Amino acid sequence: MARLWGREWTRTELEQRVGDLLQIGGVRLVELADGKERGVRAAQFRTGSGLAFTVLLDRGLDISHADWCGKSLGWRSMTGDVHPAYFEPTGEPGGLGWVRSFFGGLVTTCGLNWAGAPCRDEEAGPARLGARNLGLHGYISHTPAMNISADGAWEGDEYRMWVRGRCHEGLVFGENLILHREISTTLGSNALTIRDRVENAGFDRTEHMLLYHVNIGFPVVDEGAELLSPSLAVTARDAAAEDGAERAQLLDGPAPGYHEKAYFHRLGTAADGTTGTAIVNRALGFGVYVKFNRNQLPFFTQWKMLGQRNYVVGMEPANCLPLGRVAEREAGRLQHLEGREVREYSLEIGALTSADAIADFEAELRGWTHP
């Protein structure tokens, strides 16, 4: 049953009281209309509990704005929800054109053939096309989805709503990858679920890197907030991150000239591989969590960027570290998909809406002790 306004409701009870369920919650398709956002299709969700979020159909089915009862969950960059036509994959020095259209948002997907730092790969592609310049974080977040379905339906007394579609990342003589994505939630829920299937639609073995850039911002991120995690080990990415590493999980207010830091966490899990992290602001009694399975996504990066306007902390489950495809190959971490192989991934992202909810998450976290 849907839990709304302090009690549980059956389907019949709710339908007796409204002519259109959208009065309470649901999903609807819209199109953005101004500036560089013009033409971007989107699906807007409301669960009735206070959770609302927007999925960008033309940006890899990634999640842009999200809030709970007016409190934003994700960080938004100054770029806005830029149309993929403006994507500059290697247009900036060092292959950083990706950041010109990085809207931040609650979730930006990085991959599918590569993710992480730009590099020049001398061993690129299943057909060995020769050296390739790989820009930051790959193509998939700038790929429009096809075969869109956005709808909702009663399953007994639970109303489930979803958007589904597929995004194709392909190169003649190279990779032929398809992301099949479903994002769903239920009436009365404070959480959403992402279910992905990545398919190698070709016949050749190909590199596969996937990272979920979950970007948490103000008011969750603020002075005194913290990252909660079942970390068994934490490694600073570089010298900049080593400076202040003892306070990696503690957050401060915005600072001028702040240099971004990244920390690689080895997370403990439940017996089945389930794990997760959260960023919580105890002063507000509010936070955001992400849960996933380390058997699917064995790596986790904390991105800490506490600058002015660029004020964000990323929780980033992945099948790689964000050091670039060449570095991952050299370290022996680079994953591949065989011809016709399909791999599945799932994440749950939700709001922790009270001190009790934060305490419940901490109690669950204490059980994630498997190495």
C-alpha cells in the first residue's frame, strides 16, 4: 500500500478520492524550451511523499533535478540541462569538453566504453582502430534515448511508475554497446531505483567502463555534514587529496580556490554483496543514500569539491576507478564485454528524511562488514 500523510492507503481508497492520480503523484513527459536546453525531452516524477525528480531522455536517461519537500538532493552546475548537440567530447585542451555540458544533477552516467580521466589509448577498440583520444567520462550521458516508455500501473495496492528506454553507443569498426535503462519508484516512496543492462551488441570483445556520478549538493552538503560509509580502507587519489585526507569524510563550507579531491574507498558489504553510502546533514535531520551491490560495482570513489558555486560531493559506484582507460588496463582492472554479452547493474537512491531515518541507515551500515 502507498504510505502517504502518516497512514497507508489502498488503491480503492485513493481512487475514490481523485479523478486523476496525477493529483497525488505520477510521471509525465515534457520538453524543455529555452536556451541550450531547448528540445531536451524529460520525464517528471512525483511520488506524493515529497520526492520529485526529472529524468532527461536526451541525456542518457540521467537524473537532473531532484528534491524532497523543497530540499534539493543533487547539485546543479551552471551549465543547465544542455542539449547533446552542444557536446564537445574532446573540444577543450586535455579532452575536458565534457564539463561544458555537465549539468551535475542527481545522477550522471559515465561510460560505456570508457570513463574517468582523458587519455590517449594506443590499444583502442575491439577492431584495433589505432590510437584514440578518449575525452573525460565517455559518451553515454550525451546520448538520446530511443523506444521511450513512461507510465505507471497498480500492482495490487502498490502504484509503480517508471520510464524505460535504450541508448546506443557505437562506432563503425569499433564498439557496439546498448544501455537498456529503467528508472522506477512507487507512490509514497522516498527512493528511486535504476536498473541497467549493458549489452555488447557486436561480436567482438570490447572494453567496458561504467561509473555512476551521484552528485549531492546543498542543503545536504554544508558545513558539518559527513559521508557515512562502511569503509575498510580509504586511499587518496593524489597529493592534493593527501592534504586533508584525515578529514576526507567530513565536510566544510565553501572555500575560495578549493582544489578538488578524490578518495577511493574499499567498502564492506552484507553477505550478498549489498553495500552503500550516504551524505547526511544532522543539523537538518536530512541526507541522501545510495545502495548497490559490490559484485556488480566493485569500486567506489568519493569526489569532494567544496569550492564556491562548485560545491558538491560525489558518491560514485563503478566497475573501475576514474583514472582513465589506459591506467585501468595497466593496473589490471579494466573490464570487458564479450561479443553478445549482457551485464546488469542496479542502484537505489533515496532521501533520509529524519534523524530516525539516518539512525536506521547507520544501523544497516554497521552490518556491512564483509571484505
